[in-house]
Amino acid sequence: MNIAVYDISGNQVGSYEIDPSEIAPRVSKQLLHDAVVMYQANQRQGTQKTKTRGEVAGSTRKLYKQKGTGNARAGGRRSGTRRGGGHIFAKRPRDFGWRMPRKALQQATRMALASRIADDEVKLIDSISIAAPKTAIVAGMLKKLGLGEKTVLVAPEKHDANFWKSARNIEGLSVAPVAELNAWSILRPRSIVMTKAAIDAFRASAVAANNPAAGAKKKVFAKPAKAAKPAAKKSLGSASKKETK
């Protein structure tokens, strides 16, 4: 498929041909789901905490006698069934984070970008170099590309300080070099803008990962022959004992 290439002013300057299957031969929805859930779980702070009945203030004295009052049986005022009492199943700080295998996450990143390319949700620009930080340049580029009111991810090949400073004040816009992309950052925005150098670098790494060097012969080492065991030597002590007998 062909993707139009624009300049930073929003004018089309060429086209780029790419096959999404080169980046990812197949797209596994289950793997993408697992990767997104992992990234979201790792963002949870896990700092919530509530008090048990042993941590709230109040006496442990029984409120009234067990029988004869006509009321339901009650213990202390710190019970979890009373207002101001402790929580029955109190929350405690915990770590929600977990990790997937590194190769699985790398594969999920390739699948995510391949699916966005196949859905025509990736736009290319030839370069994003800016002489000095200026937000109006980046805002104008997004408007001419038809992305002014969408969440957008801009992925250059390398970090550009001037472009990052120009884009950090625009709502819904995130900037990440191609080496820092993951499945969650690719799937989260509505559209993606990449430079030609960035997609070339991603494409080269994806092809190398999907198609390892064909025909590479593994070195086979022959097992060394087992040395013949030397004949057991008779000890002099045993021979002398036989002679004496």
C-alpha cells in the first residue's frame, strides 16, 4: 500500500510504499490485549488504604446489654456495620504491576503499528526539523493534516528538543522517538505521524526480527571419542597377601 508523504507545512511531497505484513505477518488481538492490560496495570499507583476496626478511634465497650433492649445485638462502636467504624475488608497498599516476556512485548509493538498502517491511520512527513521552538508551526501542521482535533502521536527517528518544546503545550499531542514506542503508546491515540527515517528504522528492525538470517548453519561439534580405560593395576599389598597364604 502507498502512504502519502507530507512536509511540515502540510503539502504532499511524495509517497511511501509499504506492506504491513513486512512489519508483522499476523496480528494477534489477544497478545495486544495482554500488552495493553500490562501497561495500564503498571500505571496504577496502588496507594489506597482504609482503616480496619482495629485502627479507628473509639472504645471497645459493648454499646448496650445483649438482651432486653429490643434492639439488634451490638458490640463496640468500631464495628464495620456502624457509621464511623472500620472497613470490614480494608484496602491495603499493593503493587499491581506485572511483566510479560520481552520478545512478546516487542512482537506486540510490531503488531500494533502494522494494524494502524493497515487501517490507514498513519501519516508520514519527510522531516520535522525546526530551527527554534514554536508551537504555531506544529499546530499548523496538525491542522493541515486534518488532525487538529484528535489525539496524535508524533514519532521521529530521534529526540528533537526544538520539536518537543513546540509540541508539549498542545493538548492531546504526544511525542516519542521510534525507539521508545510500545503497543500501548501506538494504540492509544487516534492517529500517528511518523517521519520517513523513523518508519524506515522501525521497518528494518521488524524485518530483521521476523526474518532471521536464513540458511545460517549452526556449528556442530563432534563429540570427542571416549578414551579407553586403562587396565586396573593390582596392588602390591593384595598380591603379597595371596603369596603368604
